[in-house]
Amino acid sequence: MGYKEISLKLPTDYAEEQLRKKIGKKLRIQEFSYQIERKSLDARRKSDIYWQILVSASSKQIKETARVISPPLNIPYRKREKKMAVVGSGPAGFFCALVLQKAGFNTTLIERGQDINKRAEGIREFEKTGLFNPVCNYAFGEGGAGTFSDGKLTSRSKRISQERKFILSSYINAGAPEEIEYMAHPHLGSDNLGRIVPKLREDFLNIGGKVLFETFLEDLKIENKKVREIITASGGIEADEIIIAPGHSAYETYRMLIKKDVKFRTKSFAIGSRVEHPQEIINNAQWGRKSLPGVKAAEYRLTSSGNGNLPVYTFCMCPGGSIVPSSAYKNTNIVNGLSSYNRNGKFANAACVAGVDLDKLNGKQTSPAEALDWLENLERRFYEYSDSFKSPSCSIKDFINKEAKSSTVESSYPLGLKPAALWDLLPSRVSDSIREGLKDFSRKLKGFEAGTIMGLDSKSSSPIQALREENYLCAGFKNLYIAGEGSGYSGGIISSGADGIKAAMAIIEKD
Ligand SMILES: Cc1cc2nc3c(=O)[nH]c(=O)nc-3n(C[C@H](O)[C@H](O)[C@H](O)COP(=O)(O)OP(=O)(O)OC[C@H]3O[C@@H](n4cnc5c(N)ncnc54)[C@H](O)[C@@H]3O)c2cc1C
């Protein structure tokens, strides 16, 4: 059997039969099987938008040699006696726990929030009443921060290909569409995630894992740099290795870790607001038309040097999505974005953020605890302005011109907008940079200035980073690991899941 990869150009609304015919014609073969390796939309020329598809075909009629497939993640199984405690059921904690359990350890996954059904119900209630629920919200609960999200599975890191494959195939086994393995910009959507996350939990339970919901890690009992017990509201849990993957919203957990002498440093991160446009504006700007058969909704990714200020970029774009109140704590007001798999909502949103170095911004050295205080105070400032979860907002034009003229606009945000001089709520250096970025983006994307800008988006990256040894252990500790986004070594679903897997593999290696 021979194997060959070919690159094909197909119309956006091609049918499978068309692809088959094209492969046969190009390779001059009749009997073959094929697999899509990569699929990306080429929209550089609006008059000629097409799918660029890399296909691998296998056939007796092909002479080339068989393909080289990179080996999958090797998780060595044997029955092991040691107990593992993993805190946080986000991608980092969950995939860490899954790999440890697959390796034969006795693994308990501990999550402060509720299971997905209760969590979804709690979020619906919050969006109806505006009454915040500390145990189930967009940040905390089963599946972590990204459960209700666009479920973008992109990651720029080249060092995590095995881990990435493991995560994607786990998602596919749990019901995700197979295209996530080959799309250039794969995404799951909030609706798919709502089905996948509990199925993954079931897979973990079926191989002997244990999950404790509504169990909050309050404290650690440490002797000679070894964690003897983790303390939760419902009692102590002993384990041989402790992996904490609390995301980067869990401020009190980081404060507890800092008090326990777990070492962190500050790092640069990004903050800003969300911009929102009718999706039609984005489709027109990117495709030159309102819709494109065979493609859900247009995306964008914009960068700006900030005209000598801080660098500004758009991040976590949600085509056909909604902006949601994603606060983790009462009296803080922040926003994030999500969409369904079909991305068929009326609006497009994205974070528009500036890269920040707190030491430079504040003109003094900032400790990790101070960095957390700084960010939390900013989140509180947005809450105090609205005295609710209404999102402070203005038009992009008003932000650029620094004058509050905008009248109420339609938005996807469920808890209402509060007109604001948003530029005054953000730190001035950040707001000046974002203003320059918005000007730049209005030149680059037709109609961009017609959008709305709202709220505080403070979760694109963590302001602190745990100090790690080469074997992933927290510096100086014998059995404590911090993984995922809150560790400061990852950002997003895939890289956080991969970080959790790497921590698990380091533990397996030393056992
Ligand atoms: C609305 C929204 C949309 C997003 N969209 C995307 C996207 O499309 N693509 C993408 O790549 N990323 C997206 N992200 C970011 C992504 O969700 C995170 O990068 C990722 O979830 C981080 O994974 P993690 O496991 O490190 O932490 P998290 O997912 O934050 O999980 C941490 C878990 O730990 C639990 N926890 C915290 N403290 C404790 C404690 N003391 N005791 C017990 N449990 C605790 C929390 O309840 C939480 O469930 C989105 C985030 C949000 C909020």
C-alpha cells in the first residue's frame, strides 16, 4: 500500500464527493482511501476565497512509501499504590488526573465548583437574576474556565504535539467532531463542551478515578517541604503527590500558597476590554459579503504596536458568539466570550488587550501578592462603577475620541450595559495604548470603529508564575506541583491541558 500527501483547493461549499473526485483526478487513481490532514480557509483575495486542504491518500495504485506517523503519548501502566490528589477540574487538572489514573495511580480530582449540570443551571440563574453564585460561575466548576467558551483549541507552542494529540483524541472519543484534528482553527463550542466534559469525567471514573465536587482546597499541611495533607472544608485528604491546577482566577488559593512559602515571580500579562460587532460587519470586512456558504462566520486577529505605547492585540475571538459575565468573585466585574459550535449568533466579540509589565507600569517592583491585589482591585473598580454586573461600555469611536456620546446599543451581553468613559476605568497607560490599537484596527478592518467596547477582560494571561524545578516540582518542595494557566506556564485550553499532562508524566517518570 502506497501513501501520498497532496494539497488541494476547493470551493467553500464543496461536497465530499467533489473532494474524492479531485483526489482521484490529481493522483490518477480510482481506488483509494483518504484522510484530511489540514484544512484552512484562504480569504486573502475576497474574489477567490477557498479551502486549502492537505489530504493523505492511501492506495495500492500509489508507489510512494508508507507514511511516518509520530508516536502517541506513551503512558506506562502498572498497578501503583501511591495516592495522587489533583486540585481543579479544568483542562490542566483533568488531563493530569486522567494520565495519572491511566498510569495506575489512585487519583482523586478535587473541584471547588459544581458538576456541569448544576453549574449550567447556576449560570442560567445568574444571567436571569444578576445574583452571583460563588460556587458555580463562568470561572469555577466542572471542566474549569473553558467549559462555557468558544472552545478554541489552538495553541502556538510547538513543544506539546504529543500532549495536544492526546487531548484531541480524548475529546473525539468523548464525542467531539473529528475535524478538530485537522482544522487550522479548531473549536468545540460551548454546546459540545457541555456534552464532552461529563463524558470525560465518566471515562476517568470508569478507570477507577475519584471526583469530589464542591470541595474547596483551603490549606496545606506541610512538614519539611513535603505536603502531608490537603485541607478542605469537609476534612483532610492525604496523598503522596499533590498537583494544584486552580486556573488564574483563584486569588485566595494563590494567597494561601504564597503564605505557605510556595515561590512565585511576577510576569508580564495582558488586560483590556472586549470589543463587539454585528457579525455581518466582520463577514463583510473579511469576505466582502454577508455570508459565505460552507463557512460559519468570519474571524479576525489584529495586532498593533500601540504607536509607541504598550503592544495591543485582539485575543480569544468568538465569531457568532456572546460576551458573558465571567467574574469569579462577588463585587468584581469582568467579561469574557463564548460561542456555540455553529457560531451562528448575531455578534462577533474579541478581547482587545495591552501587554502589561506591572513593574514598569507602576514604576516600582511588584511582588506576586501585590500583583494579585492590583488585578483584583481593578476588577472591583469595574464592579463599583456599575454597582452590579452590568458591563461598563462605550462605542469604539467614543473610546478613540475620549468623549462619551454613545447611546445604548444592542449587545449579546446578558446582564445589560452601563454607559461609561471606559478609558477612565482602565489604567491610563493601558487605555492610551488600546486607543492607538483601536485606531489601527479601524484602518485594518473595515467597519471596526462601528463596534462597542465593554468591560474588563483580565484573564488572557496570569500575572504570576510559579518557580519550578526541572522535574516540574515547585521550587524546594518534594511532592507539590502547580500546573496550568495559574502556574503562569500556559494560557488556553490546549496548553493548560498539556501542562497538566507534563506534570503527570514527570510524576510517572520518578515513580
Ligand atoms: C468564558 C471563557 C472563554 C474561554 N474561551 C477559551 C477558548 O475558546 N479557548 C481557549 O483555549 N481558552 C479559552 N478560555 C481560557 C481557558 O478556559 C483557560 O485557559 C483554561 O481553562 C485554563 O485551564 P486550567 O485547567 O489551568 O484552569 P481552569 O480551567 O481555570 O480550572 C481551574 C479549576 O480549579 C478549580 N479551583 C480553583 N481553586 C480551587 C480550590 N482552592 N479548590 C478546589 N478547586 C479549585 C476551579 O473551580 C476551576 O474549575 C476561556 C475562558 C473563559 C472564562
